[in-house]
Amino acid sequence: MGQERPNDEERPESRDLGVYGCSPPHSPRLGPNRFSVFAGDPNPKLTIKRCKRKRIQACNDQRTATAAIGVMAILGFFCLVNWFMLSRLHEGRVWLRRGLSNNPKLVSAQNEERQKFEKPKRKYNGTYGRMLSLAAHALAEQNKLEPKELWQEPKEQASAWKPCADQRSWTPDDGKNGYIMVTANGGINQQRVAVCNIVVVARLLNAALVIPKFMLSDVWTDASQFGDIYQEDHFMEYLSPDIRIVTELPEELQSLDLEEIGSVVTDIEVMKEAKPDFYMTHILPILLKNRVIHFVGFGNRLAFDPLPFELQRLRCRCNFHALNFVPRIQETAALLVRRLRDSGSYYLALHLRFEIDMVAHSLCYFGGGETEQKELDSYRQKHFPSLSTLTKKKKFRSADVLRTEGLCPLTPEEAVLMLAALGFNRETRVFVAGANIYGGSKRLAVLTSLYPNLVTKEKLLTESELQPFKNFSSQLAALDFIACAAADAFAMTDSGSQLSSLVSGYRIYYGGGKMPTIRPNKRRLSDILLKNSTIEWNVFERRVRKAIRQTKHVFARPNGRSVYRYPRCKECMCHA
């Protein structure tokens, strides 16, 4: 019945060859067909050999593909495991961080353990004996010439900017919306900024401005009013094309209780550097309702940007043109400047902002030990009670951190080292602006030991010439302002000082590219000074000069920065 077919079992090649496209010439089942590669082949043995080679090559290709897929699978598996492990590690760190944050003792212990292996940081000890000795030796070299750039600005770029804030392109406002009063706080320089800001607000709100008043400060202890420092008539006349200015409120408004009707606005109610929209939205309705607004304080309560072009120009016009000192101050300041130039040489003005109020408010350490700390704590409690209370409730950055971040005012020792490193020779006439330097004559002696021609207004003016200004710190500061503004070179020690800021801006506006200002980068300078126990003088000199040179670039006012300090902008100055 059923015959065996051994040939069918013994031809595995036949199936394999069929798979790879080489069918046998005569299939025992189907026989020859038109798709067979052997059909009509005159040399079937050669064809079979070729098919075998193709089959071997195909097997190799298949193995290679399988191996590649396997490698990719293994790599994918490892990536997945790696991702899983990293995510678990991150979750563990988050958990650990949360746990530590709730346990300050563990945090402290961890920090102490880490600090054992860290490189110890240099700390400020308030002494510069070695560096001062090196400076004295360097200044004693008679044949050493001063660098030319000490008394120069990059003239070509700087002289391309010309004052033009006096130009107007609008008609006067009638001030029909009401009256604005201001009682400005702070010293003379903060008050000057407040006056120019309130002039802009008056124009913005179409209000008449009452001649500003100045608040008596327990720090400055000066009862001077606007007319004691600035020429009222010139102020009113010069700004008459811009705003309406009156000396007092009309009679019908003088009897009003401004606080009761809600017309008194303090600094607490106005955000710092408020934008014009704030005044239009919140202040104008009160003004229209009550006919009068009284701003109390008004320290930095108007933003620099965004502000319409003409309002920004009005700000500059007020500062650089409308605020002229009274003749008494101008005449005494002119006498001071003449005596500074008596020798016929250049003079350098140094604003050494190192009065006790600045020293106490900075929260820095200046090498005076426990006595200094107690004295400054006591001063803060009396004059800065909010800051004093805050220091007891909140942990502030340490004095060392503040110093490395450039947040401490330069000491007299640091200032004189900077001047010596810049190359000012020993015979330079140095005028020191500022009153009552913290540490007194002992601290100033460091300056005079290196620069014997160092003077103050108290040395250059007689007792009778200074008498009219006694007990009037703002008027004395006005003398310093003029002497610094007229100097051949001006050096500041704290860029946050309003006097330094206003003087540097005044020198830019009127200097014509011939009045250089030295603005130290205190962060970089601090880093250099902390190496005072090891650094060599030539290295110190080179690094200080490089740091100062980088601050002398001529550039337009950055957005949001003060036009009083950076008047190189289209609103204040015209670029040729």
C-alpha cells in the first residue's frame, strides 16, 4: 500500500535551497517550472555551488543581525537599570535634605565635618602693616612716573557725549489737577534725588508743585530747608516751562487735615522705584478728590525705566540745570577749590565714605575688636532700630562673607593702598571729602603718612570761613560736592554712596571727557586685599590697575540704572 519514500527524507538541502531562492532542477513532486533558476541551465553543478555560497553568506548575515539586536537589547537594559538607580538616589537625597533641614543640629554637624577638609579661607583682621610698608617703599622711589591714564578719560569716546537736557519739546502744564507737597528724608544727596523725582511726578499728574521741604534727620541733625541750600527763584523760573511751582498751598487748602482726609502718602505706601502706572492708578484719584497730596520721605520712589522720553529728560534737567547752590555756598566752595589749586598742580578728590552711620549700617567688621562691635551695636540701636532688631531675630551673612562679596565700604587703609597701587605719587594733593571719619585722626594718619599733601576743607578754610556752615551737615556736604565735582580726578570708595553717585554723574555731564572718575570694584579689590600677607607689591599693583582700568570704559546708561549717575543716554546727553 504505501511505498516508502526515502528520497523525500534525505533532501534537507532541497528545502533550504528553496528558501534561499535555489530550487532543485526537478522537484520529485512538482517537476521543473518556469521559475526555477536551473531551467535550461547548461551547467547545473556550477549553479549548485553558487547557491551553497549564497546560503552560507545569508546565514552569516542572519547571525550578525541577531548579535546586533542582542547587544542593543543589553545596552537598553543597562540604561533602564541606570535610570532607575539614579532616580532612587535622587529621591534619597531629597528625603535626606528635607530631613536635615528639619534638624539644624545635623546640618551644623555636617558643615563642620565638611569644613575640616576644605581649604581654610583667608579672613580679614583689619591690619595692613606689611602692605602699607611696601606702599611707602614704592612711593619713595623718586624716579617712578605716574601712569598717564590717572588724570585722563578715554577722551575720544567720552567727549562724543554732549549735555542737552536743557532742550524742551513740550508746552507747560497748568497744574490744574491739584497740588503736590513733599517732605524729603535723608541727607542732602538723597533729598536732591527726591526733589527731581517729585518734579517728574508733578508733570506726570499735571499738578502744581509746592517748594519741597526737608525732613530733620537724627543722623544728619541738620534743620536746613530747600532755600538754605538751593536757589528757590532759579529753581522756579528754570522749570516754569515744565511745571507750575508755588511757594505754598492756596489758603483754602492750608486748613485741611491732610492725614484725616487720606492725602498723606508715606514710603510704606509707595513701593521702591514705583512705575508711572502706579501714580496714575493710585495717586491721581486721591489728588483729584482732595486737591492735594503730601509725600513724606519719598526716597527712591520713582523708577528709572520705563519712563517716557520727555519725563526722563525733565529729571536730568532738574538735576543738572535747575538745582543751583545758594551764592554763600558757591562762593565758599570756589575759595576752597582755589586753595586746592594754589600749588598749580592737579588735585585728586577722595570721597572717603567711612562715617559711623555707613560703618554701622554695613554690618561689616573693621578690625576694632570687641570695642568696635559694642560701639556699632549701640549706634544701630539708637539710629537704626529696625536693623538692630532684625539682626537679633534673623541670621545675616557673616562680616567675612559681606567683605568678600564687596559689600563693605573701603577703610582709609584700603583706600590709600588703592591710590598707591594706581601710581599716584607721594606729592599728589589729595582732598578728602566727608566729615567725622570713623576712627578719627588716628585712622586718617595712615593716609597722611603716605600722602603728606592730604587736606580737608577744615584745613583749607579758616574758622571764620566755616562758621556759617557749623551745625549744618548738608551745607558742609555741599562744599564737598563742589570740590569733588571740580577735581582733576575723583576717587570714590563706596559706589552705593549718593554723593559719589551724583558727583560722578555731574563730572560726566559737564566734564567733556576730561574728568576721570575712579570707581573700584569692591568685590575684586577685596579678593586682592585678602592676600595682603603674602602678595608682592608688583603683583598687587598690577592687579589693582587692571581692576580699575576695567571700570573706566565709556558706555551708555544701562536700562534701569540711575540717570543721575549714568547721564550718557539720549534723554540727558546727545551723542555726536
